Amino acid sequence: IFRSGRMLVSASDLVDVVFGPADDRGALVISGANGIVGSGKTMQLGSRLEPYGVRVVALDLPSAPDGIGRQYKGLVRAFGRDGADAVMQNIVRLTYDGRSLPAELDRMKPRFLLEAIPEILDLKKAHYGMFRERYPEIEIRSVTSGFPAGELGVGVAHPAFPHEINKIWETIEEEPSDVTRMLWALGM
């Protein structure tokens, strides 16, 4: 970085790698998006990905409390009302029954799933299976703090608390993936 006078890779380039080119951009899906972790990451990632045209799909059960709505005041403080509204307009909220994915998700071309559902291993594995069956190429990371990546069958991207603002992630992978490099390039 110091020798070349610039970052090793740009956020824009890595957004293209993870989500596809601007004319065929896929979406970030955050499952469990209304929980503490999910809503915080929806706001944090949503604010960083909005300038690149990456839609954020906030997926949760219909009975989940509105964790995303509670984050709006913080967005206004950080980005002003117009900036907060731009971030919120880029977030698509979808509900599902936990057993099947909504058909509307197909139109958004999911490329990356950040899973923040309850810490129940069988539930998590079934969730990943549902996504992999429908979207075989999707990148999946879990925000789990309780299960090793080998047990989950997906990478771990565990964010530090508080989830709305903390930029530190514990990632478990053999080598830095494009997702991890993108998070780094986005300032996390």
C-alpha cells in the first residue's frame, strides 16, 4: 500500500467480483435481518453497497419485530435524511416461512448470503441447503459465534458488537476470499 501509494484493490472491483458487473448486478441477502445482528449489518452493509448499486434483501419471518425500522434514526444521524432514505430505498424486505424461499428473490439474483438466524445448527444447515439448491453459486457466510466453519459447512464472518457501527469481523477461512477482501476494501 505504501510503496504503490494506493490500496491493493478497489472496492468497486471487488463489488464487481462478488456481485457481478453493474449491468448484471446481483444482491446481498441478509437472513434474520430484523434481529440485532441482522438489522445492524443490513444498515452497515447497505450504506456501503448502495453507491455500487447492490440491492440488499432483508429476509426474515413475518412475525419478526421490525429491527430494521429501529435503525433508521441512526442512519439519519450518520448520513442525514436524504442519505438515510437512499440507503433504505435500496433495501428490499421479504418475508418467508423458513422452509421455502420467496419467488421474488429470483429477480434480485442473490450472489451473497449473510446468515444471521438463530444459533440452531440443524436450522442453519437446512437454511444453507435451501439457498444452495436454488442458487448453487451463492457465497454464504454465517455470523455465528458458536459453531466452527467445519461444522456449518460455510465460512464464518462474525461481526464484533455493536453491529450497527463496528467494522471488525472475525473471518474463518483458509485464505482471504473475495468476500473478505471486499469487506476490507469497504472499510471493514
